[in-house]
Amino acid sequence: MRSLGMPIYSQQDWLARLQASNYSDGPIDIYNQGDRVLELEMRMATLLNKPASLFFPKGTVAQLCALKVSAEQRFNNNVVLHSMSHMVLDEDDAFQSLLGLRGIPIGGFDSPFGLADIESIEATFATLAIELPLRRAGFKLPPWQQLLAISQWCKTQQVHLHMDGARLWESTSAYEKSAADISALFDSVYVSLYKGLGAIGGAILAGESEFIESCKVWRSRLGGNAFTSFPVVIGALDGLDNRLQHIPEYVARAKDIASLLAKFPQLEVHRPATNGFFVFLEGDIKQLTEKANRLNQRMGLKLFSQFSRFPTTHKTMLEIQVGAEHKKISDQEITDYFTSLLGE
């Protein structure tokens, strides 16, 4: 089935992709040690303009390490993060339950927080985490000048500024800045290897050398030293070679699709800043889901994952993301799909 967002590959597809890779030769990595891992870490450190980077088999573990080490360095377990951030909503309270950190959530349902929100916090805190873009709020990005002001404030207050950059590559177009330019505002940066870059999984954490070195022991403590991760590493290196340069095209296509859908009076379409955006419509989730499933099978495509509710509206929401194989789905097919979905 053709997917507008992240491609849907079978096991055989993945095996074929790995076999065809220019990086398939050589010995496997063992417990995160090996030439391919080192190559990936060095390339990522250069892209993000940080002294060092560290490979992780999973992004959750990378971010837990970043939060824990920054807390230890400042003898303060308080972490400020957005109430709609991934670490609050999607990780089962891991940073608090596993690591004894204390989250201070700020920000509204549908917008990033600003410097005034941060300055209003009475408690002292070690770390401020910013997700770029804030997916659960609608793939929203703070204005560049606001990000600059927050970065400067953190430096003055000696607060560690961490970026949840799972979609950093997709955010560069909106800021008209390189990943390195954006990363320069942060003390540590997490990036995903499987979203825009298309690996099987994995993540990179980048920052100062001492900080990254301190994260290694926590990577081990949190189960992040897999015996081997070569399929992930190979996919990530392939992604740097073959996908990274095309990510701005995903953002441009998302904007085109948003304009296309805005022509339907039944749809409320949010203008995208990255490769993802929200669409709202009237209707029962169960009935819409059944209708969408039939259309998916009939047309052999998948435009979004599921319908859901958003806190600030009674309408039903769907989330559209544009990924590497978006060209396999035409604008006419998208128009036909929504014409059928919204019809009687």
C-alpha cells in the first residue's frame, strides 16, 4: 500500500534495502562499537555542529539520558517541558518514573511556549526541553526570534537547553536555517534516524564532549547497548546520503496538499510549517474510520493514520505527514479520496 507519510515496508523490503546498501559490507557493530557507528556519529556531529554525538537504538533512551545528565550536572531534578510534548504524552512518564526527575509542564494545547511563560516559573530548574516542531500541538514552531531569546535566557540562567529534534530536518525550511544553525542555540540535540531519514529505528544525541561522555553510562543503565544495531546504522547512513537532501521537498508538498484540501468547505486545514499538519472535520470517528478503511483498500493508499479528538474543539481531527514516497500519490488521488470521504 502506498503511504503519503512514512513508507510502509515489509520485512522482505527491509532486507532487500539493507542488501543493496553501499554500507552492507564489513563486520557488525557490537554494543554500539564499530566503524559504521563511529562514521554515523562523526557525520551527525558535523551536521549538527557539535563536538560529539552518540548513537542510540531508541530516541526515548537518548532523551532520558540527556535529561538525567543535565540534572546531575546542576544538582537539580526539575525539567521544564511543554504539556503537549512527546516526553509528556507518549513515553508513559518515563523521565519521572524511572529517573526521579520532576516535570514542570507549561504551554497551551495548540501553541509553543514563549519566554514569558518560562520567566513566570517560580521553581528553579536544571533543564528546559523544546520539541521542534511541537507535533501534538499541530507541528508548531516557535518564532525564530523567540527561540533566540529563550536560548540567551538559558545561557544567562545556566539552564541546560535541550532540543527534542525528532523532526529537526523538517523544521529547517520554516526557519530558513541549517540544522547546525538551529542546533547552535541548544546545549544538547536529539534527532531521529527513522522519521525523515528512513532508517529502521534509532537516534543520535549530540552536545559537548563531556556531556556526551557522561551520557554513555546512562545509555548502558537504560538498556541502550544492544548487542548489534547494524540494520539501523546502515539505514541511517543511507538516509544521510539519499534522503536528507530531499526533506525540504516533503515540506513543500505538505503545503501544496494543505492548499488542495483547503478548497473543501467541510475541512478546517491548518497551514503547515513543516511536513505535517492537522485537518479538522465534522463527523463520528467510528463511521469516518470505517469509510477511510474502505477507501484505503479500494485506492491502495494511506493518507493518514487515524482519526482522533483534539482538546480545543468538538471536531474530529486527522494528521497528515508527507514522507519519502509521497510522489507515488498524485494530487488528483488525494482530491478523489477526500471527495469520497466527505460525500454521502
